[in-house]
Amino acid sequence: MSFLDRVFEAGGRAARAASAAGRAAAEAAMQQPGVRRRVEGVRGRIDEARAAAERRLEEVERDLWVWIEKMQADAQKAQRQVARARSADEYYAILGLRRGADLKAVKKAYHREMRANHPDKFAHDPAAERAAHARAQAINEAYQQLTALLTGRESRRA
């Protein structure tokens, strides 16, 4: 065994002896009521601080989940707006408008198209009534989507 190995071994024995002596000193100190009281007080404050930190972390986690859910909802709304924008040509065509028409023109075209295609106008002919019903549904969908696209607000009924 080299000299360096013997020095490290002796150092390890000394460290273990010091650790054992420290434990023995701590046990002897804990036998004194004043020391025990102070140690238990410190332990109590540590436990209280730990509990407070855990409560705060739980609050932060709850706040983080609320924020994540809001961000997800905002992202989904943005996705719906993008889908509306991609389908806008179809919606404008259903209402007989050019792309880029404003909200006032969309409302006017909606009312015009609904007057012309309302199913009640075709109550005497079941086939025409079914066709008018399908057309009215398409007009309503186009109006809802274009209104949502132009205002940025979604229908509460949707």
C-alpha cells in the first residue's frame, strides 16, 4: 500500500471518528432541556416554513394551470378564426358578396338571402321546402362564420 493510500485511509478513519464524536456530542446536548427546547423550536419553524412553501407552490401550480387553459382556449379561438378566414370565399359566395365585404353588407345580404330562401315561402311544395331549408341552413352558417370573422367575437349559441 502506498503512502498516499495510507494517508487517505487514515483521513477516512479520522472523518468517521469525528462524525461519531459529533453524533455523541449532539445526543449529549439533547439531554439538556434548554437545548432540546431550542432544537424542537427550530424543527417546528422548519416544518412551518416547509408547509408554507408547499402551499405557495400549490397556489403557483393552480395559477399556472389556469393560465395554460386560457392559452389553450385562445389558441383554439385563433385556429377557428384561421379556418373561417380560409373558408371566407365560400361564405361570401353563399351570401352573394365579394370577398372583403364589411359587416353591414354581410347583414344586408343575409336578410336578402333569407327573405328569398326561407322555407316557409315553399310550404306548398315539400321538395322545394326541403331545398329551401338546406339553403337557409347554409345562409345561417355563412352569416355566423362571417360575423365571427369580421367582429372577432364568436356566437354564444355555437
